[in-house]
Amino acid sequence: MKSLKEINFDGLVGPSHNYAGLSLGNIASASHKGNPSYPRAAALQGMAKMRGNLARLGVQGFLLPLPRPNGALQDALCLDGTEAAALRAAPWSASSMWTANAATVSPAPDTQDGKCHLTPANLITMLHRAQEWEDTKAQLDIAFGDKEHFAVHNAVPPTFGDEGAANHGRFCEGHGAPGVELFVYGRPGGKFPARQHEQASRLVARAHGLDPQRCVFIEQNPAAIEAGAFHNDVVSVVNERVLFTHQEAFADQQSAYDAIRAKFPALEVVEVPSSAVTMAEAIRTYLFNAQLITLPDGSMNLIVPEECRESASVWAYCEEMMASNGPIREVVPVDVRQSMANGGGPACLRLRVVCDPATVDPRFLLDEAKADVMESVIAKTWPEQIDPADIGSDALAKAVISARHALLDALNLRELA
């Protein structure tokens, strides 16, 4: 299907972006808990990344911040000033910026009905994220509202935890060709919660009408989860025929490769050995939480955090990889430090949707003029800095709500108010 393209829909960092350290098992989030945050700088960093990929790929989408503070959650928590700081902060969370957790996406070539299916993630493991899915679905219903080409489902019901595309990949010989979909799950009982349940993954596959013979279900390495790889996209990333992965990503590494290759013989594994990059350094720099993209000329780029270039071992591996004449020809560092400090790299910030761009609501597709408008609104209205003591204040609430509404007005998306 030549009209189908992979579109990266990046989450715009919201005006309530803060470091409350709400995400158990996310080392970066925990280590920056209580620090001042800089929402304006964070959003502009995200816009710069979007502009870069628009120039590389010719198409780029975005999803917008959800309503914050979430009044319904505030009421449900009966907040009166005596509660723990984490409860007070939850309704303010800007974590929807990490759209790799927005949904799981199965493109039309993979599904029985020939539609692109999207299931918003329920994110039930964490309170501050479990509030997202209904507002996320409302946005997906608009962006992908063409029912001839898309089907947007409700989230997986509790108690099966689903974390979306952060634990999902797709192997294919070109984005428009039929694919083999990879679902990675964790098992409970470890030091940190295994957020993706196997049954949630299997439910999504059934709901999307996928052929069971073209699905692979693999267990994530429990040791990786305990080391801080709370999603599989912290230790591996898939693009077309390539699996770029850490040596310790899966519970049984060789069996994982064999299971994928049995259904997708063209698999090309680029495995980073622990001797070159330790698991700890992979998680600290988010080498694998990267965007692995196919350029128009067919070559692949890996978009990584700037932190990768600052790590001697990681950058030495990247330089060796670029010189090896393998499938990944260029590694491109980008500055997303504000997101990184809260535990999200370039891959966290995007949801990949394979579709015909003409079938997407154009208000969610970026061009240079729209990027100028968005950056202008951000520069004028996003808070420059949020300190921990600001969370819960009426003044900050007014500023955050006003900033988001200004952007919705500028993009003609007031129905999301």
C-alpha cells in the first residue's frame, strides 16, 4: 500500500510538566523528584525534535496535553491539604506527553477488516497515569475519526495492566506491507511492578483482529525491569526488519530471537553486548529509548538523547555501529533533557501510526507554519518554571488551564477543552 506511511505522533509537553517522582521503577523520575521543572523549555525541546523529524521524513503528527489539573481526580481523592504530596501531585501530571503509552496501534495491512486499530492504554499500574485513557481516547477519536480507515477501541479492562506501544513492535518489509506484531510482557512479583500483563497484550491482539500466526508474545527480562527498564522500549526498539536490542532485554534472549524469526524470517538483530554497554548505562542514557526511523532513501537513522553522546561507552558503541555498514547508518542526538529527567526519551515522546496521512484529521499534522504558531503560544503562555511547592496552587492551576486553552484556540481544537 504505497499511500501508507509511518507517522510519528509526538506528545507535546504540557504546561503542568513537573518532577513529582510518581513513577515507581522509573529511576530517572525518582532521582529528580522535587527538582524545579521548566515546562516552557521542555515543550520547545519537543517541538525542535518534531521539526527535525518533519524535515527527515516529510510527515509528522502530534497529540496535545490533556486537561490538567484533573478536577475529577482531585474530587475523587478528596484532597483537603492533609494528603500525601504524591496524591496532591497526581491530578497535575503531564505524563501524557509520553505518547508511546497512549495506545497500541495495528496498521491496516495486519488486521482482518483492513482498518488501522488503536487501543488506548489503561495504564492502571500508576494512579497518575490511570487517569489518562478516556481523555486520550477522546483525542484519538478526533485525530483518527475516519471510520472507513480507523477503529478506536476502549481501553483493556482492569485488572490487566496495559502500557501501550512502549511494549509493542512491528516487523515488516516496508511499513505498508503486512507485518508481524511483537508484544512484550512482564511477570509480577519483582522489586518493581511489571506494568504490561500478558493477557492485556493478547486481548489487544484479539480486539485488533490480528492473525495469531503473525503475533509473537515474549517475556521481558525480569532483571531489566528491576534495573529500571519499566517498559520494553527502554531496552529495545523495532523498525521494519531490524530489532535493535540490549543483550539482556528478554527473559530468554535466544528463544526470543527464534520465536520472532519463525514468523518473520527476514529478522535482522542488532544486539548491543553488555560488555560494550552495561544495562545500567543503557538505562541511564536511554540508548534504546530511541526513534529508529526509515528515511525516504531506505536507510535507517537512530534518534537518541544527547545523553548518549556524553557517555563514553555508549557513544563508542554508536560510532562503531555507524562504521560497520549495518542497517543503522546514522545516530542523531537530540536535546530532550527535560523529558529525560522525568524518565522519557525520544521514543517515549512518540506514537507510531502507519496510515495514509490524508485520512488523519489535518489539525493533528505538523507543518512549519503550524510549528511556528505552537512555539509562539508556548513561549507566551507555558510556565517558565514550576517548583514543588507550586503544585496545588490556584495561581498555577489558572496559568496551566489558560495556556492549554490558548493552544487549543490557536489550533482550532476547542472541542478538547
